[in-house]
Amino acid sequence: MKYLITITLFLISSHSTSAQTNIQAIDSSTDVLKSKIYFGIPLDPTNSAIVKLVIDTSLGRFFCTGTLIARRKVLTAAHCLSGTNITSVGVEFSGVDYIFASSSRIAPNYDSTTNTNDAAILTLSRNAPAQIKPFAISRKKPRRGSLLLVYGYGLDENGNVGQFKGAAMTATSINSTKIFAYGGVTNAYGNACQGDSGGPGIMQYKSGRQTKYGLVGITSYGSANCFNLDNVFTSVFSPKVSRFIRKYGR
């Protein structure tokens, strides 16, 4: 049984706390690999391009995750924004700076039945904080066995939501539109859960002598219990999603 990773509604606000560590320079350090979205520890969101989306609807409030890809553009999952009863979407930077979205656009080829092309872009009402650098789309595609780092503000094993966490996953299968990856709950790995939808799947790769990190996927859906099936990411290399990001993500 699969689920869209945003299906749980939360009727009260939950705010993450900020500290001093800069997570903008994502790396594969011990801290990153030991922190997990499900079965893990919080990370510090200060100056991170990975943001919490606070979505208010006529039914209550729920959370998704997104990634700043331009000064006023946030990439997320289409299913986070496809409801007709949404009244506002706020984007929380560094756990403290709150900017409302002025508009949203869902990928035109999004299929809510198969979750194909599950991508959307928010336009902010003002520029993101100057110290936060937009995150780049990867120049290289992942392969089966690639290590992916996934981040989000979703549900953890203690029932908490809204804290910034990260996990390492291994890509198990890739097709033209989706990336399948599994982390489990042991060693240095974890899985995405409700509220992590729209967050980035990030891959480390070499460019000459430099180690770089690039966004390769958008968290879409996974198993109902958050750990016994693959997580599924919308591939940013899908032709339709790639065109959508190039056209509206600048």
C-alpha cells in the first residue's frame, strides 16, 4: 500500500527551532548520514535552501517540503498544491523567516492517479533571504546504486512533524520519470514520511576534482508505514518535468 507523503493533516502549527550550523554546504559527513527523516535526529535549517511549506486549507493545516531553486522560486511536489481548498501557502526559511507564496504552478502533465510528473513551482511574494543560495539541479543523472541524500520536515518515528531532518538512501531502480530508493531504518539510512513530500533527492558527484551536490528528484510517495517499501521521487530529468523547471523555475 502506497501513500502520498502529505496525506496527514495537522490542525496546529509546528515550528522547527533554529541554531547556528550552516547546512547549505550539504556533505556526506557523519552528522548528515546519521540523521534520518524517520528514525533520526533533527538538523539545523539555518541558511538551508530546503524549506518548510505551511499549507492552510479549509480542512486544517499541513506541511510539505520544498527547495529554493531561484530567488523567488521553490520546487515541490504537485500533490502538495493540487487541492482546491488551499487558502494560503507559506514558506519558512531558516526556521524563522516566513514568506507567503504569491502564486503556484503545477506541472501540466501531472497525473494524480500514477503520480507521474509530480512537480510544482511556487513563486514567492518577495525574494528569499539574501544569505540563502538557491540549490542547483544536478548535471549528472543518478544510476542504480547511487547514494541519495533526502531532506524534509515530515513525520518522524516519535510522531513529531515540522523538524528538519535528513536521510541517506540507495537508488534501487530508475525509469524515465521516477527514481526509486530505499533507506530502511538501520545503519546510516532512513526513509521519507508524511510531510516530506516535495523535498529534494540530492546526489553527490564529481566534476573534475570538485565534489558537487545536485538535485535529482522530488519526493513523491512511499509506503504507508514509512519504511518497508521504496520511496519514489519524481525525476527532474523526465523530459516534461525538465522543460517545466526550465520554463517556470527561473
